[in-house]
Amino acid sequence: MRPLIITETRNLSLLAAPLILAQLAQTSMGFVDTVMVGRLGNEALAGIALGNTLFFLVLLLGMGIVLAVGPMVSQAHGAGDDAAVGRAVRQGLWLATGISVLAMFIFWNLKPLLLLMGQDPATVELAMSYLRAISWGFLPSMWLTALRSMLESLSQPRPILLITIIGVGLNIFANNVLMFGKLGFPALGLVGTGYASTIVYWVMFLLSVLYVQRFLGSYQVFSRLRTPDVKTLRELFSIGWPIGLTLGFEVGLFSATALLMGLLGAVQLAAHQIALQSASVTFMVPLGLATATSVRVGQALGRRDKQAARLSGYVGIGLSAVFMSMTALAFILLPKAIISLYVDVADPSNRRVLELAVVYLAIAGLFQIFDGLQVSASGALRGFKDTRMPMIISFIAYWGVGLSSGIYLTFSLGWGGRGLWLGLVLGLSTAAALLVWRFVRMASRKRLATA
């Protein structure tokens, strides 16, 4: 058994490596934004925390729906139907456009709702200025999702990785120019971060268009774009909405937590953003491992190799747990080194943010392990094409356990921001336990589903 485990660990790691790099490159843009905005002060950091939370909540919900392009393209490509590939991507672009119109309306009209929810007025003003700037990048980001799904489904992820790396470099340059007023541009502060992200999304999308048109022209993705195909659109939406809803349950928990943290003040929200952004970066590794695990489990089931399917799932879950245990130790033992990436820890004005961020990072140590377990188990279950039960588990764990317990600990017992973070730990640990149990049950069946 040991040689089999070693072989599977090597194979899964080789598959996961480029996926992890792509995820890290993509999430590093948010990391860079937070680090650079930290130079503007705690108020700006709180503003981007609130604005970023709302933007990416809506973005991930929309992306979940558009990700339906992936399975449709995969099936069409497997059948050798190039026309169906092009049709699915074209209608994915139409679907992304419709979602973007709705998202723009939401972004530009959120202010009254945020004030009604008790958010600090100064933080709301900063968040809204950021949201209105970055909202112009929502449409190209959604279009990019459709094209990325196509490339991944055609086994061509390298162009997306290269384009994302270019985007990271451009993001740093544009932030520096627009935030701090370089090369003759005015210093726009937090708003400059939003416009920089918008520029990056448009450039990444246009580079993807150039690649698809140049090297995948036979699929005729950009021909007949003027006419939507209602039947294909309906099929895309029917496949995509459960994916979006599943993402929404988890991301919604973090978004609701950020909004509730905002009720405790800008300093609490700034410290929360530091801890959460750090956790988001490390999460990209188990996320890439989860995708690779899903592929390995699915391939084994296609070969009707029950032992290999089980082994792939267990190895993927184990690797995620090991990696996240190491990052948990870093969060607990080296908090000041991590926090110094975002704010000047020697500045007396940042003392309270530093104290709170140290506490939140320590709690995030537990958070890390459970987060790795739940995402890897979920990936293994996708290999079995088991998606409805994980969606139900996500709702129960994140909203029934995580959010409710966080609210109780914070506002009934008076635990402050610690209560909200402990709620996240309880929600993720519940999801991890149930999803791992679900995988063990699926993997132990005498007959493994292959359909």
C-alpha cells in the first residue's frame, strides 16, 4: 500500500501544482490591494475590507453560474462537436453579460442598505467609492470566467496562468500609479485601487480573446454573438445555479461576518481583513489540491478502479490537512511577521489593530485545518459527481452553525470579534466533519457510481 500512496501523492501533486499556481496568482491581486491600501491608513483598510467583501460575494455568485460553461464544453469536446463548444462559450458570454447588468445595479445602490445595517458612515463612503470604481471591471471578469472555463475544459490551462501572472504585475503597477499619483496621474487613494483592478480585468479579458481567436479559431467563439440561443442559455443556467449557490453559502458566511465585524468598528474590521486575507492566500493550495483530487477520483471511477478512487480521495484530503497544519503553526507562532506585510507594526497608531489581528490569526490557525479538510473532501465528492448533498451540508454548516453561533457569541455573550471568528471555526469544522464522513461513506460503497 505504501508504494501506491507514494505514487498517488506524486501524481496528484504534479497535477495540482499548475492549478495551485494559477489560484495563487489570481488571489494575489486581492492580497496586493490590501497590502498597498494599508499604507493609506486603517480607515482605508476598513473601506476596502467592506467593499472587497461585497464585490467578491457578487462576483463569486456570478462566476458559479458561468462556470457551467466548463462541463458543457468538456462534454462537447469529448464528443468531437466543435460547433457545440463554440455555442456553449458564446452563450456563456451572453449569460455573463446579463448577470453583470444586475451586479452593476446592485453595486451602485448599496449605500442606503449598508447604512441601514449600521455600518460606520465613513467606512461606507470609502467602500462605495471603491465599489463604483471596481464595478466597471465586473463585466470583463465574468467574460474572462467563460473563456477560462473553455480553456481549462480543453486542457489548456497554461495560457490562463500566464495571463493571470501578467495581471498581477499590471495590478501592482496600476495601483502604484493611481493610488499614490505617479507618472502625472492624481493620487486617487482607495478609488485608485478600484480603477486599477478594472484596468487589469479588461486587459486579462482582451488577452484571453486574442489567444482564443488566434489559436482556437476553429471553434468560432466570436461568430454569431449577436443572437442569443435561448435553449443553450437555459441549459447553462440550470447547470450553473447550484454551483453558484454552493459558493454563495460559503462566501456568504464570510461576507456576513465582515458586515457584522463592521458593526464593532473600523479597527476591528481592519484587523479582520488582515487575518482573513492571510487565510485566503494559504487557502489557494488546498483549493488547487481539491481540483486535482476531483480529477483523479473521476478518472479512477471512469476506469472502474474502486481502490484508486478511494486512494486518490484520501491522499488529497491528507495532503490538504498536512499543508494547512503547517500554515496554522505559522499563524500562531509568527503573527507579527504576517501582520507587518499589511501595516507598520512599529507605528503606535496601529497598536490596537496589531493586538486584534494577533488574536484573529491565532483563531485562524484552527480555521485553516478545517478549511483544508472541507474543500478537499468536497473536491473528492465532485469526483463522484456528488454535488447536491455537499450543497445542503454547506448551508447547514455555514449558516445554521457558523453564522448563528458567531452572532450568539459576539452579541449575546459579548465576545466581540473573537466570537465571529470562533463562529467561522465552528461552521467550517461542521462542514469538514460532514463532508469527510460523506466521502468515507461514498468510497466504502461496494459499487461506486460512474455515471
